[in-house]
Amino acid sequence: MKTIKTLSILGMALLMTDAQAFAEEKHHEDPTRIVTKIGIGINDNVSVSGSLGLDDARMMSARINDEGEWRLGGSWLFDVGIVNFNFSRTDYDHGSYSKKYSVGTFVPLSHFGIEPAGWMIFPMAGYNYSNGKIATPEDSDVGSEYYLMRNKSHGAYLGAFGVKPLNDKWSVMAFGGGGAGSNNYSSYWGGTGMSYKVNDKNSVNFYGFISEDDFGSSNKIGASYSHKF
């Protein structure tokens, strides 16, 4: 029994060592990376974000901007992929807003030896619940007043995120997806960008994206900086 316990401890230590080595090899934009970092982003507003690695497999994350929009989440890394949960609030035009709760996953296709043309692709899928108010015009006249109508939906989403390193510093990023749910809810999003690795602890990315759902739409171009601890 003592020998079995000793072997078990040694095996766990080896697995942890392998996991740590694998984590160190991950690309700085890899969505399955467990990391402690802080960042700032600028588009049509200013946001501050950060994540805290609790151990080799678990992480908490948060983001807030100067308009009061926020996101709070967590991640749990497994042998194949990562599971994320998120709570967030997003504001739209005319007082419309949504609060969303989601749980989903990223799975790296590279785990199965799939990297077409050097792209690291991470399919995503999950469940989401949306609750908020939709701004609806009182009539079809231009400039008419809007009233807010409550809406909620249970649904699911599918998409993918991809990264293609061009060299040791520059990488191309792209992502897209869509969702559907109850009460005729639908959504889509997509975007692309460039990421620059300054050094092992600092990186900058430049991006543009569009998104739309029943609550409103968002089209942004921006940049962000992050520092890893």
C-alpha cells in the first residue's frame, strides 16, 4: 500500500510538471491558458481587465469599462479544453441592456494534431441565458420615442477562435460564431485582429469586431495591452 501511494504521488507530480511545461509553451493569445495578468483596452470606451490563476487548472477573471459594463467569470482547465463560466452586463442604445450568464468550452484542435495552414483553432460551444430590456420604437416615424420591453431567453451558441503565428512576435487572430434560443432569440459575432508579443510578460493587440443580438448591436475597433505576472 505504501508503494502504491508513493507511485501515485510521483505520478501526480509528473503530471503537474507536464501540465506546467505545457502551459509555458502555450501561445500568449491561447484561450485555454491559465494566467495571472492585468490589462487595459481602448475602443469607444476604456476598460480594465484582469485574471487570477488560482492554481494550474483554475482561474478567475473580470473586466469593467467606464460606461459601467462588466464581466465576471472563471475557468477550469482539463486535459482536453477548458470550461468557462461568465456573468456580464452590456448596454446598448436607447437604454436597452442585457445581463447574460453562460457556461461553455474551448477545445484546441491542435490536441488532435489539427493545425491547418499553421492556424491554432479553438472551437467553442456552450449554454447561455439572457435577461434584459429591448428598446422598441413606439411607431415607425424617424426620431420616435422608444419604450423598453423586457426579454429573456435560454439558448446555445457555437463558434471558433483562431490564431496564426506569423513569426516570434506577430500573430493573426480571427473569431466568429452565432447563437439561438427561446423567444426567437438569435445572435452573431465576428472579428479579426493582430497580436504583438513585446516579451514574455507583455503583449499588445489590435482588433475590430461586430456583434448583434435581440438587445442591440456593437461595432468596434480598438487596441489593448496586457501584462502577465
